[in-house]
Amino acid sequence: MFQPIPMEEFLDRTKTKIPSFPTTLEFVVSLRDITEISAVQVMPKNYLENIIRNITLEGDPSYRPYKNAEISLARIDPHELSVGQTFVERKKYQSILENFGNALMKEYCVPRGIAKAMPVIVFGKTETIESAVALYLPPIIEANSRQFLMDGIHRNFIVMRTGTTIESIVIKNVDVPLPCDIGTWDIVNIVDEKPPREKRFHNLNVDFFRNLKFAGVDG
């Protein structure tokens, strides 16, 4: 679960200033926790890169595996990807299909479906926070000898089953090992309940697990 990050703590973690907004922002939250949107801003490329570069490792919070990586955006066919996760959760992909972007984004001229959703900064409020910001990032792929889906398996599962491509963040020249063994879509199970963490990935090494939430990214 994504825990709201106080703004001062977020700025200290990422050295990344939120683009100007007329109201003082209190927290960085998950997009799914935003209940009322006051503005949506397309994410500047340098801002996206800075967020990605400040993602840390679970085993070493001071190490940033993407600090010197090459970062780009591309439309990806999920069939081309290797995966490390062992499952997709039925209620999660159903929730994405039913709820993603429809209610919140309908007043803004941005792509609302998951296939074409671009990186955006969403300003608004939650049920308990009057002034918050959420960062939406497309799925993250590490591309070295193979294209490995690091984050966004449920979104890619939906897109693969509907036969299209999805806007993705592609990261090259990562200088640490993957956090788990490489698998294929053939052995990804559809489950009703999320399995224990040790069974969610093929031979997970938690030391190399990418801690996206540290940089405000709710995968």
C-alpha cells in the first residue's frame, strides 16, 4: 500500500520540485486516493527523468540504480516482454478496467485509457488531505539483453489481452541485476488473492527490488 509522503520529505528524497501550483501542497499520494482533481499537468521530460533516477533499491536506500541510465518513452507490445511476477490479481485488473481515468480525468483533454496514458502530474484532494499531488507513470521496462517488465503487469495484461500496445517507460544501461528470475507470460497465473510476497516473483532477491514508492511512484 502506498503511504502518503509529506511534501518536504518528498523534495528531500528526490531533489525534485513539483511544478508551480497556486496552492501549497501537503502530500504526494497515490492517484487512486485522489477523490477530486483541481488540475492535470503533462509531465515535463526532465521531471520524469529525475523521478526515475531517484528510485532506490530496497536493500540499499542510498543506491539509485537508474541514476546514469538512458530513459525514453515508447509504445510496447506486451507480448515482447519478459516478466518476473508470477500472478495477476483478478480484482485489480477488473478495477483498472472499470475505474481507470474515467471519472477523474473526464474534464481534461488527456488520454484516459491505460493504453495511451502518458506521464502526468495530478493535483487535487483526497478524503482526508485538502491539497495533494499524485504522479502517474506508465509501466516501466528495463531493456538490456531482453525487455523486462519491472512495473505495470496488470496494465500490460489488459493491453495484451485486447491486442494493442501501451505507452511505456523504457530504461537502458541499468547497472544492477534484476531483482528476480526472468519468466514468461505463459506461467503468470490469474488469482483471486495476492499470494505471499515470497511467491509473487520468481526467486525474488529483495536487495535488488526497485523501491518505486520512495520516489512517489505507486506502481
